[in-house]
Amino acid sequence: MSDASRTMSQNASQGNYSPAAVRRFSEAQRRTKAIAAPSLADILRLVPSDDQMAKIVLAFGVEAGDVDELTGAGSNMVREQYELMFPILVTYIRGEQNFNGLRMHLDRVVDGLIRSAYGAANFYENRRMIAKDAADSYANGDRDEDRMGVDGADNRVDGLRRIAAENGAKAYALACVASGACAAYEELMGQAWKPYTRDNGRSLFLSLCTLKSDRPCPIVEPVPCLTHSPPMSPMPAPRASH
């Protein structure tokens, strides 16, 4: 059991945390453990949809950014790396271009954007659940959430909803950037980006074998360098970005 889990359990048994808080903590832990390698689909399941984001912006006046600009920014990040690193990372084996080095680099570039967006999406989901529980009279025995704040300020429920809305806009924006990066990766590399998953301890060894020799690896049958990627077809030379 982690320190956070132990502390939550101790405080819950002492009545310091409500059942709703314990449930939210448990759900967040499950999401974190279940998604060791998040994908774009995992992000989109958590962030607001386009229609939901439009309603959030209208209701709370938060800034969500321009979708086209955000998507374009993610796309440009990948395209610029492709063009810059193409002459360095693309090697030749028996006269044919080998894109393994460039592909692995772009895999990691996209992975960073995906993880950033997933972290924001996960945080938004936590804030959303807190606001939902606060608005649910059955989850709040004291019912103080319905009382107005000092000097007629927003009540507690409205404050929590605003916090959720603000974090929803952040998660939505980062999801747009990640979407643009994934789209550019697929166009440039000829296949959809997928998170790297290690199914055994031989992946690094296999990669080294592939880079050093065009012969099969001596201890296993020929397999792709990375477990999630099929053999690459010849890629075009870098094109000027638009």
C-alpha cells in the first residue's frame, strides 16, 4: 500500500474524510494504475466533447483556445522534428532507408504530449467529480453547499463548478494539441501512433539487433523492433511544412 493510500485509509477510519472523498480517491488511483501507457482515446474519454466545451465556455466564460490553432501547434511540433531530424536519424542499410531511429524519436515526442494531456484530463475528471458530489444533496449531509458565501459571493457548489470548468478548458486544449500531433505522426509515418507497451524484457535487445544487423536476432524469430509497430515501409523525404 502506498503512503497516500495508507493515509487516506487511516483518516477515513477516523472519520476525517467523507465516503465521497474516499470514493474519488479510489477512482483516481484505479485510473492511474490502469493507464500506464495512455492513448489519445483514453484522453478523449475524460475531456469535455466539443459540444460540452462550447457550453462550458458560454456558462463560465473560460478561455479554451482556438481548436484549429491548438491542433496545428501539435501537428507542427511533430512535423518540425521530422524535418529537422530526418537527415540525422534516417540511416541506410544496403541502400535502403531505415526509419527506426526517426520513428522511435517521434514516438517519444508524441508520447510526451499524450501524457501531458492525460494528466490534465485526469485532474479535470477529479475536479468534475468533486463538483458533482458537492451538488448532490445525498452526498452532502451538512447541506452547507446550498448557502451563500460571505457578502453574497458564489456559494461553494458554484465555486467548485468553476474550478472544474477551468480545468476542463485546460484539458480540452491539451487534448487538441495531442490530437494534432497524432494526426501528423500518422501522415508522416504511415501508421497511427500507439503507446509503447513492453510485453517482455527483450524489446531493447531486439532493437539493438535490428540496428546493428539486417540478419534475424539470434535468440528469437524476426519481430518488429517495438512491440506496437509493424515493419516500416519506405518513407518519403521530408516535405516543406505549410
